[in-house]
Amino acid sequence: MENNDDYQEELAPITWDIRREGRAWTAEEFPARADRLIGKKLEIAQGKLFWNEETRHLLLGLLLENVGINTALKLGDIRLWKEAIKEIK
């Protein structure tokens, strides 16, 4: 069976479309996103989901597209979100 990490490298990068409100993926977007999850098992390594940052970022991007920024902001302290945004600018 093909190593999933090698397969991941062959896929074109995702152009994220993360909005304030969550959304469903279009028929064109679905394969580019779903194919990256094929063969991934939910795992915990050293207290974190998945073994590497790349997989965690992928999952975060997929979830943010589906649930939206507004929902994500409700999960943490708004003051910390604002601090982070200021630092990124």
C-alpha cells in the first residue's frame, strides 16, 4: 500500500476559502480535501492530535471551512484572539 505521506506531497496545495460563517464544500472542492484524509487515523502523539503539524493544520483548515471563523472565535478568550491578530499585522 502506498505511504499516505508520500501521496500527500503529490497533491496540489489547497486554496482555503475560510469565511465568517461555515460552509459546505463544492463538488469541485470535495476531492481535494477528502483525499487528504484518506488513510489518516485519529491518533495522539505526545499529547497532540496526529503526529505532525502539517496534518494538524490540514484538519484545522478543513474544520474552519465547515464551521466558520465566528464559531472558532467562540472557543477561546476574545482578548487572546485580538492580541494574536495585532501581532500578525
